[in-house]
Amino acid sequence: MDGVEITGPMLDRFEEVLTPEALAFVARLHREFDARRLELLDARQARQAELSAGGTLDFLPETKAVREGDWQVAPPAPGLEDRRVEITGPVDRKMTINALNSGAKVWLADFEDANSPLWENAVSGQLNLRDALDREIDFESKGKSYALRPDAELATIVVRPRGWHLNEKHLLVDGQEVAGGLFDFALYFFHCAQRQIDKGKGPYFYLPKMESHLEARLWNDVFVVAQESLGIPVGTIRATVLIETYPAAFEMEEILYELRDHSAGLNAGRWDYLFSVIKKFRTRGREFLLPERNAVTMTAPFMRAYTELLVRACHKRGAHAIGGMAAFIPSRRDPEVNKVALEKVRADKTRESGDGFDGSWVAHPDLVPICREVFDGVLGSRPNQLDRLREDVEVSASQLLSVSETPGDITEAGLRNNVDVALRYLAAWMGGLGAVAIHNLMEDAATAEISRSQIWQWIHNGIELADTGALVTRELVERIIAEELAKIAAEPGYDEALYTQAEALFKEVALDDDFAEFLTLPAYARMP
């Protein structure tokens, strides 16, 4: 096809997704929108330079009229009225069936943080979604068969494409790599939009990693052109935006406004939000220093401000507010671990439902009943609590920025946990897995980001560990990396080649003087 080149292998059935017509659709969106995408990525760098030079974040004076205006987003779309429990996970065949069958109201079908962007994963995931909609999907593993329940019992599919910063290097248009997000969006929309409409729902999306309302405007323009191109009524698409970057927390209403004809609400993306806090203010000393990641809870003052503002902004505009992830994986071997963890999950979901959230995320099917039970207790038979306007909430910029008020220590155990989890995750990611069970938690790319960015921040701020008094230096971290790798190497299934890559990558993004914007960029460059 003119100007379109596939550089990845054409594996079994890939021709069903990568059709000439679908590729022409991808190419059209690339040619129309990629220049704007690159300009917006440049704007991120300019804003980072301002923050590094001593600037700060605040509510935008130029959009005050939007925040004070009288407007609402589109009403909830079919299949998205009730979102009291949502399950997240990658788009492999087994997860597709289990997530749809889980009893959750929504499945976040993930091409982003819970997916390793191997070419095979990117294309086979599209096949799995199409097969699921056509009810032509099944799976067998270890003598067990997996098949879909009746359509009426299945979760609503909401696809999360990759963020604006990631490319898909195996598809070139006019010699340029296309945006991974446009690739994921366009192929799903081209093949599945009408299939979803025919089932009484629609093409729905979760949009990650945005840092400004102008990035939301770009997505909205993509949606308009995509719908017009395929003869689908404008407004059929609905999108929920993850507020998982620090700048986006100051532009929630503006993001809803830009997507208002296509908006399905906002989500509180915890780990990436903490990663963004460190990234944006990494040069600003201890004022923006966080304790170890397991000590940072949603009750920290700056996190309370963020979630309370999110519910207020959403309900003011008629949009859903979706809570954060419960990442715990139930263990059949340790009832005591289960008991403690499930109590934490219940408390977390109770807080969210009490704050006015309309639903929340879980990472494992066994957590669906707990989340549903908690939200049932608040919602009853109502589909949501959009009527809770939370007019009692007033959040200032200084409250969103009050990172220094976060309680908690930095210990050797916390440092070791960051190293251990990041190494395990990166090895799995390089091997093609994006959602990885580590120490009874389902971890994704945000895990590795917060782990490595914390270590970078501690090294550059002369932190002494609370339990040992040791200074966090490159030398100390390198010694701990070696010690943790030795422990991992003694475990069954150890893959030396993958851990060698993981070690090199981790040292680059945690120990170099220059801070990598996203670790997935150098990681993806290492992938075939």
C-alpha cells in the first residue's frame, strides 16, 4: 500500500487485522494528527523545563471560563451507566475470556501498562477482541477449558490504547513510525466499532498518560474524524481519561470539556500519579520527596485532595468518577495473607464509595465480589451516584502540591522491595508479559516506574535509610541489585538472558544522572 510498510512478521491470522482498508485508516489518522501529537510532546518538555527551573503547577487562568461555565458531558452510553466494579488486564486470549466472564460491569482491555508491546501482543490482542465480539473465542490450558458466558452476562469492553509518547515501530507511514495509541485505537475502532454497536453498546476507550487538556482535544479531534470516516454518528465513542499525571490534576474540568461529547468520566490512576509527582519535581529537593511506595496511601493529604477533586469535577459535569486499583491477588496457600489483604481492599473500596466514586478497579476476578458488595451497599439498585455533587469539596493548588506532608519512612526494606519488584517486572516485560504477579500483587509498568524513580530521587537527595542509617548512593543500590538478583537466580524458572537485560535497563533508568522520561522508551528500543 502507498506509503505504508509493515516491518513486523505477519504471523497466523494477522492478515485478518492488518487489512489494506484498516491500514489505510491508520495511515489517514497518522497523516492528519501526528504533527500535532509531536508538538504536544514538545510542549511537555517545555513545561518540564519550566518546573525544573523553579516553576510550579496551578489551575490555568486562561481556562477559568471553562471551570466556571455551565455545561455537562454527554449522558452515560449504553453499557456504561453502571460501572460499580471494573476489572483490568491485558488482551491475551485467556484474560479476555476470564475478564468478560468475571461479573465485573466493565473490562479495561489493556494495550498499555498491563501489556508488553511486543508486535505479537499488539496484533493478536486485536484478534482476541474481535473474536470475543463474534463469540468465536475459546482457550484451553492444563486440561481446563475457557468459554464465554451469554452476552448479557459479559462485561462491557473499554479499550486502553498506548499513551501519546509511545510509537509502534513495526508500522511505518511515509517512513515514520506511527503512534502506538493511534495504532491501537484505529485497528479496534475499524474492526469492532460496528460490532459493538450491533450488540447495543459502542466503541469505548480509556485514555492514559495525558498531561493537558490540549492532549484531550487531540483525542477528541481523532474521534470526530474516525467516526465520520466510517459513517458512525459523532458522539458514539466514549472515553474515560486516567488522571495519572500531576499536570492533569490541575486540568480535570478542562479535560472533560474537551471531550464533552465523547466523555465517560475520569479515573484515579494511583501509581502513575505518584511517578508523575516525582518526575515533574525531581530537581526540587526534599519538598517533593515521597516515602517508600508501600507507605504512600490514599489518605495522604495530597492524595486525598486529588481524589476528592476528581469526584467533585466529574459529578459537577455529569461524568463518572472511577476509583483506583486493588492489585492484590488472592493466595490459596496463605489464608492469613488473604485475610489482611482483603481487609485492606474492603477498606479502600469503602472509602472510595463513601467519597462518591461511582465504581472502582480490581486486578483479579476473585476481588470482583468484594468491590461489588461494597458499592452495592452505597448504590443499592441505582447505577451510580452522579447526584452526589460533593459541593462541600474545595481543593486548592497548594493542597494538591502538599507532598511534603506525606507520612512514612524510607527503609532498606523499602529500597530492596523497589529493586526486587522492578527487576522481576522488567524481566517479565522484556519477555512479553505486561501484567505480572509479584508477591501477591498484580504489577504493571507503573510499578517499575515508581520503583526506579523513587530510587533516582533518593540518590539525588542524600537520603539516609531510617532503619540502618546508610546513605542511599549508586554504590549501595548496585550492591542491593546484585544481592537481589542472586536471590532471584536461585528460584525455579530463572531466565538469565531476560534478567541480564532487566538489570542493564534498571541501572540505566534508576542510576543515570539523566532521568529517562519513561522507562518503556529505552525498554521498547531493546525489544525485537
